[in-house]
Amino acid sequence: MESLREVGYRLTPQRMLIIAIIHDSKGHVTAEDVHTRVTEQYPFVDISTVYRTLQLLKKLHLVNETDLGGGRVEYELAQEARHHHLVCRRCGATSPLDDEMIDPLRARLLEKHGFRADMEHFAIFGVCRTCADKGQKG
Amino acid sequence: MESLREVGYRLTPQRMLIIAIIHDSKGHVTAEDVHTRVTEQYPFVDISTVYRTLQLLKKLHLVNETDLGGGRVEYELAQEARHHHLVCRRCGATSPLDDEMIDPLRARLLEKHGFRADMEHFAIFGVCRTCADKGQKG
DNA sequence: GTAGTTATTGCAAGTCGTTGCAATTGCATC
DNA sequence: GATGCAATTGCAACGACTTGCAATAACTAC
């Protein structure tokens, strides 16, 4: 919580609230979610402040941002091990993916292209095992 | 051009124009680009029609859609070999990436997770060789 | 060629997210 | 604890893109 100040940013009540809410949330939250919960406690926080704070936290690698395809971007705390998400485009289910799975790709990109890929928090779309077993096409 | 009709969609002048423009474009175009060029020839086409047509062409795998991070999505003809893009977050340069590079990842996802990943047209962000050589951090 | 059906269009309004700017406020200095 | 100043906020306007809906028009069947 004090980490913001340590890196030279101001610690405002809005930011404290937003950070606290993300901390208390299990899994992903949207900006809308955060805004709703912030205004429950402190009604005059603008949604743009939520977005700006989320961007800041992302820049500081305190939260991860992922587009899981639901029309709005989702955020989660970046405390855990680096990971990614498999998103089924049939049923919408998401499952986590260890970063190790894409490490070889990262290595190959560096080796062959001299490109240092971030791939911080990826959403990989496709069809999950369950859905593939049910239907056949696609 | 007739392919739309063959799959059961109507061939309207708007669609013909939009398809022709994408065909004539080298590389990526934005919806805005397409709309501008369409209205040069036929002034009353709405931007929503452009978006809807682009979505349709994407669904039929006639165009690829990629978010290269410039605040607007880019489209290109899906005629060429399947490929992806490396996008440098320092200088903004993009370079194409063979699909073979990510094929092993696709294989591993199927093997370990039973997940059939699309990864149709990826944008991978990071730092390119040139920029990595110049600055050090990041 | 006409009539009927339904996909497609244009328009206007709506969505999520960003941004310019003046007013405010955190924080460092006195 | 008052002062100064830049970072931060709220607001309103804007950006890209989507969507509901009535009017239009492409295709089919006659």
C-alpha cells in the first residue's frame, strides 16, 4: 500500500480504496466492479480515476490486465506467479496456464529475432477439451 | 468476391466496395481507412456497415484482425500464410512472425491441456533488437 | 418482371475506455 | 502550521466500436 509513495506517487484516498478493493477481490475484477465498490464507500470517485489508477498499477506491475473477450478488460493482483489464461470460445470457461508453457516461445523469439517478448499476461483463445469432445467442427 | 454469396450471404454494393478496397490495400488497414476510401466512391456508406462487414469477413476467415496497440484495430487480407506480429513497445515497429514459431506451443497446449488453441493472428509485444541495443532497462 | 421474404443498411443512441483542462489536494519546504 | 507547486482528481467531451430498430434492397419463387 505504501509502495506507491515509495516509487514517487501520491497516496490519495481514492487510490487507497481502489488498491484495497483489488486486494480483497479473489480473481478478476473489471473497472466497473471496482468503481461500484469504491462508490459504496466513497461516492464521488469518478470512473476515470478508477481507470487511471488501474493503468498506474498495471505500469507498476502490481496488477495484470487481461482481455478475456467479454467486452470488458479484467484486472487481477499480480502477486502470484506469472501465468496466463486459456479461454474457450465455445463455453467461455477460462483456465490458468503456467508461464513455463510459453517460456520456450519467449526463448525462441529472443534467439531467432532478438526480440524480448513481454507476454506478461496472455489470453489464448481456442476450444477446451470438454467442448472439443462434444461437438466436432471448429 | 462471389464467395460471400456462395456461403449464403448477400452481395451488396457496400460489401463489394469494402472487399475490393481491402484487396487493393497492401498490409494493414483500419476500419477508418476503409470507410474513408469507401466514401470516396460511394458517399453514403455508414461506418457501422464497415465494421459489420469487417466482422463478417473475419468470421469467414477472409481477413485477419489484429490489435497492434495503436488504439485501433487493424485488418489485412487472410490470403497469405498464417503469421503473427512482433510489436516493439519502444519504437512501435512491427515485424512479421512465422506461424511455425508458435506451433510448438500450440502442440504443447493440446497435449498437456487438451486445448485447441486458435492463435489465428497474434500480436506479441516486447522490445525489438534495435531498441534493446540502445537503451538498457525494460 | 412482380411479389414476398428476410438480410442488410443507415441512423441514432449506447458502450467501454481515454483525454483535456481547470480545480483540488498531497506532500515537501519553510 | 502556512506556502508553493506539481500530481491528481472530477467533469465533460471525445474516441473507437457496437447495437436496436425501422426502412431498404438482394435474392427467391412465381
